Amino acid sequence: MEDTIVLYPSPGIGHLVSTVELGKLILTHQPSFSIIIFITDAPYNTGTTGPYISRVSATCPSITFHHLPTISPPPKFTFFEDLAFEVPRLNNPNVHQALQTISQKSKLKAFIIDFFCNASFEVSTSLNIPTYYFYTSGAFVLTIFFYLPTIDKTTTGIKDLSYVEVPGAPPLSPSAFPEVFLHRNSVGYKNFVDTANNMAKSSGIITNTFESLEPRAVKAISEGKCITNGPTPPVYYIGPLIASNAKTNAKSGSEDECLTWLNSQPSQSVVFLCFGSNGVFIEEQLKEMAVGLENSGNRFLWVVRSPPTNDKASSTSSEPDLDALLPEGFLERTKDRGLVVKAWAPQLDVLSHDSVGGFVTHCGWNSVLEAVCSGVPMVTWPLYAEQRLNRVFLVEEMKVALPLDESEDGFVSSAELERRVRELMDSESGKAVRDQVKAMRDEARAALAENGSSRVALERLTESWKQG
């Protein structure tokens, strides 16, 4: 019977790509292992998972995919996080059956679940399967989740506090938290608290970061300051885990256009603006961004997606009409120093290109790590989930980014974007964050090198499975 590791990502291409990369990394240390990844179809599947899975299956035969039966999620939910937790919960009977079947055919060494797949923790523990959480954000946000049950017990709610104190983190404004955290009586909030409690009882946490990137948070966790009602489980910092070729769609036209254009630009001269697969803006904001970029005088590469629609059932956006969305004459006036691409760009290839000198980002953790590993300083424009927490870390702790000031409804003025782009590309404060992110790039390389901290952590983890 072969040794098998089962991984269970929550729905969505971003989570799936990270999980596949973790599976590949495990195989580099223990090639004899078999990796099985559970796949859940969900109503917000954008259609990109099928082709991606086919490519992985063709190139990595040691990784196989088990499709769980399609389930019907509830028609109404208050927060997106509610749905993210609910879809895996409804799949629990199918997960139970699949784990039992796999256990009969192989030695199931570990079950590694995504944060949002918390409901399956009770299934795997009832089957006595060692269960780990794959935490795809960094250690800084992990300290907050570890400490959440303590906040829940000792306060009347996060929104009632002037600021939130968490070991290993700077003082945090309630406005930095995902909105669901401010609604103490919501289903989503209770799911987060329950997940934090289960994480503390798990066999370990696998985290996509490296120790020298977040030393203060790592220290607080290792000293047991974040989990106050019991011991802290082992935490394995195995990052930066970045897909070397994370193409999820065949978009070679955009790819060639971006890289060809960058090849003709001076070194470190281009600001790259990209906001993830769910990063969309209303038309008014897009026009404001265009004015800011034009007035900055800087070279830019900007990925524009179609504005959001009222149709929540729509999983894919139509291709943006740039002439209609952007100010009249903008594309013509900026054609010599700017390139606007529709919907998608090869982000890692762009960030690692010598012409790119700055990155305006939504602060998704995968994007943060790609920027750090490419040595590109950032301007932070968080949009959803834990991204506002990441902004605090990037600006105040890590000092590799400049913040954008926004109005209460999240709107950013053209003058503010212009100011921050100029500051990043041509000022002493911009030089300081540039120098710092390049130092962190070198730290990332060291962590992944022979005897580096992340390499050692993963070897320790996989060896424990081998011996167990």
C-alpha cells in the first residue's frame, strides 16, 4: 500500500493552484508519495479549473484529482465567506466516503485542508486521520486567527473596539478586518471562530510564508502567545510557494503583447497595476485611475477588467470595452508610455521583468509573495477578504509598500493615485521601500536554499509522515 497525502482546497482557481503547488513541493521531498486532491464544483467556478486540472494531470502523474459530487449551495448568503464555508460543509458525507475508500487502498498519512474546508475537520478526526490546515496567507494574519477565540471571549465584539491588540501584530483598526468579523452574531463570524479553535487542535499548520519575512509574528506564535487556551500546534513555514507557471487560461496573445512591450521599456521604469481575478472596479473609478496615471507622467502597464454587474449568478465577465470605460482619447494620448490590456496578464512574468519598477496591488497574499520574490515595491489598494490586514503588514511591519488613501466607500481619487505612483517611482521614501523589498527577495531565496528555513521545515514535516 502506497503512502498517500490527501489535499482539500476550497473552490476557486487561486486556492487550487496553491494546493497543487504544495502537492508538487511535497513530491520533491518524498517522490514515493501519492497525492490526491479533492475537487469541489461551486457556483462561482469561473470555468478555468477544468483546463488547469487537465494540464496538471498530464505533467504530474503522481498528483490525481478526485471530483466530489456536485452539491447545491443555499440560494441566499449574507457574506461571501458564508458560502465559502457552506459548500465544503455540505460535502462532508462525500468527503467521509472518499477518505474511507482511500484508507482501504493506501496508507493515508495526512489530510491537508484549506481554511474554508474547516467542516471536514470533524470528519477526518473521527476517522483518526492526522489533519493539517494549509494556511495560504502569511504568519501575520495567522496570529490574528489564532487569537480570534480570545478576542471573542474577552470583548463585546471587534467593531466596539477603538483598536485591536494581537500578539505579534501592530495595533489594528476594526476597519482593517474583513466585514464579516464585525458582525459577531453572523454565521460567517462563528465559522471563523470555530475554524480557529479547530486549527489549535490540528496536527499542524502549513503556512505559505518564510520566517525572516515575518519574524515578529513567527516569534509570537512560537512562544505560544496567540493561542491562550492550550498548546500551539506545530507551524511549518514552507514558503514562498509560487507557481512557476501559473497559467490557468490560454491567453498567449495578452502574454506576448505584455512581454514584448516591456522589452522596449527602460529598466525599472514601469508601474504595473493588477488586482487579481476578482478585482473589479466601477466605471467611475476606472476613469479616475486613468486620469491619475496620465497625470503621473509615468510608464504603466494596466490590467483592466469589466466593471461588476448586478447579476450575481454571472461567473465570467465580458471582455472590457476600453474605449467606453476609459476617458476619451486616453489610450491615444498615453500610447507611447502606457499599455492597457484586457482582463489578464502573466503576472509573475511581468513582475520578474527588468522593466517593472513598481506594483499597484490588491494585496492578495499570492501577489504579495510574487512581488517580494521579484524585488518589486508596492502601492497597496486592498479590495476584500484579509487584504486590508495585509496592507497594515506591508506598510507598517515589512515596509515594502506605500498606502493609498481612500474615501469611506473605498474610492481612490486620481490625485491620490498620481501622488503615490510618483512617490514610489521617484522619491526617497520610494527608494526606501525598493531597497527593503530587494533585501526580502534575497531572504526568500535563502529560505528556499539548501538548509534554508523553509526547506528544513518541509523536510521535517514530510519525514514525520514517512516515519509515522
